[in-house]
Amino acid sequence: MSDSSKTEKISVVFTRDGIKSQVETRPGSKLLVAAIKNKIEIRYGCSACRCGTCGVAVQAAAPDLKSSLSEMTSQEKDLLEKMSLPLDGSVRLACQARVLASGVEADLSFQSTYSPDDALEDEDDYYDDEY
């Protein structure tokens, strides 16, 4: 018997400078994993919600973005806030956002609009809070 959850696929669109690449991934996959597995060039660093490098602008053609992506964790919200990025769900960290339904579009051009290094100038203080 085959497990349908292993074979079910949903589509995600990655956009850079107006060029769209539609890929397939499993429901629940992180945006970062979907990009890497499909050879989509995406900027990332730690892959663990610590550096903020993988921020992407997101939108959904599905009924709404909240049903298309996993909810933000408090750690993701804290890091986005520290980097002065929107907390309304229009920007997500690709290492944290899980795709739940087809129709999500991740704009990778957004990555050239901010620098996590500039936003996290006093990185030592940020990491010290965690330990």
C-alpha cells in the first residue's frame, strides 16, 4: 500500500525580478526546502531562524495566505521584529514557513531589499537573550 501523504504534491511559485518558477513540493515542506530541492537560488544562512537571511515576500492565490502557510512561531516574529520587517505575514522566513496549500508565491527579489547584518547590528545581544 502506498501512503498518499508521501505522493501528494502541491505547487509553489518562486519569483525573482518578474520571472516565475513553479515547483512541486510535499504539503508541510518549508519554503527553503522546496526551493533547494528544486534548484531555485535562494539566499539563506543558518536554516534555523537565527540569522534572518532567508526572508521572502509572500502572497497567495489560495483563499488566503493564512491557510496556505503555517502560522508564524514566536521566534520567527521576534526575529522579523528585530529586523524591522513586517509582522503581518507578508514577509516570512523561508526556513520557517511551511507550505500547506498550492497557490503560494514567494518573491525572492525581496531578499535584495534588506540586509539582516544591518538590522542585527548588535548580534551578540540578540543571541545572548537566547542563552
